Amino acid sequence: MSVGILGYGAYVPRLRLSRKAVVDANAWFAPQSSRGKGTRSMTNWDEDSVTMAVAAARDCLGQRDRSAVGTVLLASSTLPFVERLNAGLVAGALDLAESTAALDLTGSQTAALSGVAQALALAERGGEVLLAAADARRTRAASGAELDYGDGAAALLIGKGKPIAEVLAQAVVTADFVDHFRLAGQDIDYHWEERWVRDEGIAKLMPRAVRQALERAGVAAERIDRFIFPSTFAKADAQLAKACGIRAEAVAANLADSVGDTGMAHGLLLLAQTLETARPGQLILLAQFGGGAQALLLRVTEAIGRFKPRVGVSGWLERGRVEHSYTRFLVYKDQLQVERGMRGEQDKKTALTTAWRHHRALLGLIGGRCRVTGEVHFPPSRYSYTPGAPALDTQEPYPLAERLGTVLSWSAEFLSFHLSPPHQYGQIDFDGGGRILMDFTDVAQGDIATGTRVEMVFRIKDTDDLRGFKRYFWKARPMHGDRPAGAT
């Protein structure tokens, strides 16, 4: 058995901010009329790099047996916690075994490609490795980056077996060429001048990495079928391809018009998009710039036809909804404070003791199924509350996250503070048993009704503003007529 990519997945948030809305709002200060085309992806208020990484991982894993996953790697420059294992949160949401190793990767835009090298080395020793990358970067209002960036995630499953793509070669050029930087404790990058970065950074460092990878594999540049180089600089991918002798028609679409650049995740996101339509034998070259240069050369195998992500990049693009409110974007990025009213003045301190005692139910949405009556309970407990016949210690773990549900009853109210009013929630009956009172997300007024079919998504429940602690839980998302992101 050879080691390679066994599966891939992606996630793009449903909201797509209209660039014209941004340009129009900032025209008084920074006229950029020529840049008001298309959209960029934006997270909902309850999304961040962790929730997007979970979504991409679920897209990748599908109904696959997760017990073989031995390691989770999470690459991001926007991890919500500086000192808490963010990859451990991802592992918990996926209900992976506690023996699963977890590691956060950060520090440069090439961290995800570095993660591929680590994943391959780990997989050689046994066990599958789940590599996820996600970014949701903040920018200054009226900046170019505000228009160029986007939010998103991607995931690869790497291990032994019958891979859908084999790694033929890797190459690294480590150089402290600073094109942008962000100091510890800061939220926004500082960028250097574009021409300098193009001429002295990309043009001189990237060809070295690309040529090294091609030479190590004994592959001529003109044989490359798909060339991926994420960059916010227009036509930088085509220019680099030409400099390296790669055919112009091999340059892959970069999603700039609809999604934007998703940071550390973008290389893997474009790879996931490319693999959706890849054919056996095709050669894919993925290159990325940051802290030097890296290149990864892949060959698609005959197994490519046997794998499909749950939704895939194309599916997430179809699910998009254009957002025309620039103010909403600023609020969701925590760049504009809105009036919360007295009902929003709550101390949301999390009892970490309680969170730990119920961590599997909270992170993995694991209920309890009574082996005597077959009834499903959430939260799980030692007692099964069958009317007239309570039983002790008869519940067995019963995962609910991958099951579809139906709205039994619901409410939409404006009384409580909510960042996406009205606050919508209701009783969900799960296929196969179980009922939970849950929040709805990715909804507008009129999206919810009794009988609406919903799927489960991992999201931010709320944030303790006094201490900066985020609580995560699962929410119900209406299907919107889409095919499910996977369920039983």
C-alpha cells in the first residue's frame, strides 16, 4: 500500500459579501470603483477558523470510519485560542478517539503545505492523518485586503491504501522575505509594497521551489496539467507559470471573483476544487509563497473516480447567498460595535468543570440510546426517562451530528439580543430518534417552518466578552433545497 491523499473536502461560508457594497460604502474615503466586481466569502457571526475546519473535515470524511484517523493537524493564522489546542476542538467535534494526536500549525501562509509533509511522514508510520486549514482574517475598513481576502477552509485525508493522488515530490526554499507580517497580539496584517513582493520575492524564490520539485520527480514543466498558485496579486499565477515553463492553459482558476483569497487554506481549497474534475494520470503542481517558497507535485490515480466529497467546492459555491450589507460584515468581523440593550448585558462565564464533564455531548453531539427501549436521550444521562419504567445505566453513546432532522416547532423573536435577528430556534426531531431544542443558523425570516428538514453544523454558541472565551455547540441549518452535507 502506498501513502497519499485518500480524500479531500472544503468549506466556503454561505454569505458572500458584494464588493460593490464595500466600494460604495467607502467611496467617500477610498474610491476603488474598478474593484467593485464579484463577491468575497464572509463568515456568519457564529463561524471562525475552528468551525470552518470542522465543516471541511466533515466534507472530506463523509461516512468513512473515523477510527483510523490517528492525527489531526490544523493550519491557520486566525486560531481563536493562543493557548488552547484548537486542533483538539476539531477532533472533539468529529468525535475522534482520545488517543488521536492533535497539533496546531501556524506562522506563515505555507503552513498548510508544511502540514502535508508532516502528514505524509506520520502516515508512513501508520494511521491516517487529517489535515485541515482554515482562515477568517480581519482587515482594515477601506483597505485592498478587505476586498481581496475571503474566509474558507479545506481538508485532506492522508494515509496508506489506494490514494486518489500520490505525492511525487516536494520542495522548500526557506527565506525570511517579509511580504507582510502581524505581531503577536495584533489582528491585522501589515503589507509591504506589491511590486517589491512580486519582483524580489515571488519572481525569484518561487521558480526555485517549482524547479526543484520538478527535477526531483523527473517531470518536465510542460507536462503539468494543473498549476495552482494562490495569490492576491492579479495574474501572478500566470506570470509564475510562464517563468517556470508551465503551459498557460494549465493555470487553475483561483476563485478570486467569488470567494477571494482564504489565506493558509487557499492552496488546499484550490486543490480540492481541482481534484473534483481531475482525471487519472494528471499532474498537479501546487505552489505557495510565504516565509520563502514551497511546491508540491501530485499525480492523480485511477482511484479518483471512487471518491466524492459530501458537498465539495462546487457545492459550496452553489449554496452562496450574496450579502449587500457592509455594516453586517463589519459587525460580524467585530470591527463595529452595535447596541446590545439591557437584554444583551449578560455574564456568560463558562463553567469549565461542567464543560469537561459533558464535553463529548457538547462537542460531538453525542446522545444516549437506551438499549432496552431504543429511545434516544439528549443530553445523555445515567437514567433513561421512559414513562413508568425508568432504567439506570442502560444508555449507550448515540451520535447525532451526522443525522438529519425535522423541525417540530419553532420560534422567531426580537426580544432577546441576537446578531442576526430575529433569534430563531426550535424543537428538532432527529431521524432515528432524539429531540433537542436548538438554535437555527444561516437562516433568514421565512426559512423555517414546521416540517423543515435540517442538518447539523458545528458553530459558536456564544462568547464570554469579559474573558474572551468562546463556547461551541451544534446548530440546525435548513437544507434550502440543497443536497445534504452528509447524513443518515
